Amino acid sequence: SQTIHQWPATLVQPVGSPLSLECTVEGTSNPNLYWYRQAAGRGLQLLFYSVGIGQISSEVPQNLSASRPQDRQFILSSKKLLLSDSGFYLCALSKSGRDEGYTFGSGTRLTVV
Amino acid sequence: QKEVEQDPGPLSVPEGAIVSLNCTYSNSAFQYFMWYRQYSRKGPELLMYTYSSGNKEDGRFTAQVDKSSKYISLFIRDSQPSDSATYLCAGGSQGNLIFGKGTKLSVKP
């Protein structure tokens, strides 16, 4: 079965510091991959999605970026964190061409101080 | 207008109660609908999947979709404290899912 590994679970970073969150996938190939941010009262906000290696679509303009260097690896980055970047970051996958819903990782709670 | 609207709650019920969670959606192209359950500080997990209109039952959980009124429901029978979580509805088509904001449910023993 497909699984998503996401780490770290918790992260506290100072304003202006860089960020790198990694998500890796097992049990499936050529998945669609997603980065979501979840803030209290705001639900799931889609940040980026990728349908293949090197293919990234951005849903929300901000100081975050995403990369997909390998089929099963999805990375969320920032050069300089802002206080407003605090939140719960979730990686998710779906099977390309299949309407079976998304599988989510366990999430990273980021606090920018 | 948001594509999927969901009352955020919070909703508090006594143990054993029947819980009704609801969403409305605006996109007529949605073909499948899902309910996710999210425990605190965890990722959402798929709870129920329904394709097109109709009902689906799984144990204490029943999902209903009425495409004519664009209404999605989740019923929980004999609710338990372990059902305390945030429930997110979602509608989708062509592999894309749109989520509601989630309803926070608390079941009191």
C-alpha cells in the first residue's frame, strides 16, 4: 500500500531563516503530489502540486517554493521565513488518472518565531 | 463563493448521540465525494468515499450525496469519544479534490 513519509513532525524556526521540508512516497509510482498548509479556521490551503518530475504548479503566490527532483520526492522550501508561514504543512498524493482521493502524510507543524 | 462550504462548528454531543455533518458545494462537475477524519496534530485520513448520488454505509458511518441539491452529509451513529476529531468533506472530478474547511466534533463521555 502507498505511504507518505514526512518529516520533521515539529519545527521551530526564526524569522528570516531558510526552510526545507521533505516528503517521500512508497508503494506507488508516478503519483500526483501536493503541498497543503492548514491554519486554524482556514482549512486546507493548496500551495503546490506536481504531476511529474520537475513539474510544479503554484496555487498561491508567496515566499515558498517547491521542487520534485525524483518521482517519489517532493520538497517545500523557503529562503527566508516569515511569521505568516507558521502552520501545519501536509504532503499528499493521489494516483495519476484515478479518482480515489488523496493520501496524506502525518504533517509538519512549523512555528516561525 | 467557496466551492465547498462547511460549518466549522465546534459541535459538541454526548456519547451515543447521532451526529449529522453537512456540506454544500457549488461545482456541478463534481463526480465523487469524500469525508476525511483528522485527529489533532495528525494528517487527514479517508473515512468515506461516494461516487455520484446516493448513500454509502460503513459500520456506524453513513455518507449521503444529493447532487440535485449539491448537499453532502455524514451521519455517525452511536457516537464515541474516539470520534472526536475534525471532519472534512471534499468534492472532486478528474482527480482534483476541493476540501471544505472542516467541522470540529467533540463527543463527551
